[in-house]
Amino acid sequence: IIPGSAFYGMTTLIKCVLPDNLERIEYYAFLGTSLTGVILLPEGLLYVAGFGDTKITGVQFPSTLEEIGSRAFAGCTSLMSEISFPESLRIIGNSAFTSSAIKGNLLLPHNLESIGSQAFAACSGLTGSLVIPNKIKVIPDYAFDSSGFGGTLTLPEGLTEIGGHAFWGTNFKGEL
């Protein structure tokens, strides 16, 4: 485990090689550091929430990842790549990618069960269509607020609630 705030604000930290046996990277672990480049998260990692406001340019998720925690990659304005999630991912926390520069298509894994409030808010570089997986029952407030897109939006049949401003400021086209 890399505990919360372990390297918080260490502006001299620009590179980090993570150990193979790592299972968790807690909240704010690397917040505000000068980490740059692509972060390779090791196989065996189950939870990540600690790279907000860094200068990383990409992230490679392991096939074992189950949860991306709150603000995990929020404010990563250099993270200008398409994100590929593993099928093992079940939870994307509140503000996980808010105001990051991720771009391209957003392909959510079929096993995803929960998307947090503002998870992808202000991700204006997202394009294409969005398919919300069938296990999602609630799309919370501001989940995709002000995120680009330009294709169609497909909602699951079992959806029970869409929160306020969930898709405000997006450019989806067509019918629901």
C-alpha cells in the first residue's frame, strides 16, 4: 500500500517505478508532484486514487484493477491520451477524471457498476459515442457535465436515475 499523501506536494518527484506486489495507491498519494510520462500500474493493483494534479501524460491500467477512487486523476491537464479500462473495473469514484485532458473515445467496461458524481466532468477532449454499461443503475449529478462527445448516447435498460446536470454541456446527437 502507498498511503494517502505519502508524496504529497513533492515537486522534485518526476518519475516513479511502482513495485509489482502493490495492491493499493491511496487518496492524494502523489498529488501535486511533478510526475510526468506514462504511469504503468502493476498487475495485482486493485485500487488507485492518488495521481491528481500531476503532469502524467498517460496511464496503463492492470487487468486486476477493481476501483478508481475519488479524484484519482483529477486536474491532470497533461493526460492527453485515450484511456483504456480493464474489464475488471467495477467502480469509478467521484471526480476521478474531472478537469483532466483525456481525449478520444471513452469505452466503459461491461462490468462497471458505479460511476461517481463528476467522474468525467469538464473532460472536453472526449469524442465519439458513449455506451453506459448495463450494470449501471444510477448516473449521478454532473457525471459527464461539460464533457465533449459528439456521437450518440446509449443508456442501459435497467437505469433507474439520472442526476442533475449529468450530461449538461455535452454534444450528443440523435435519439435516446
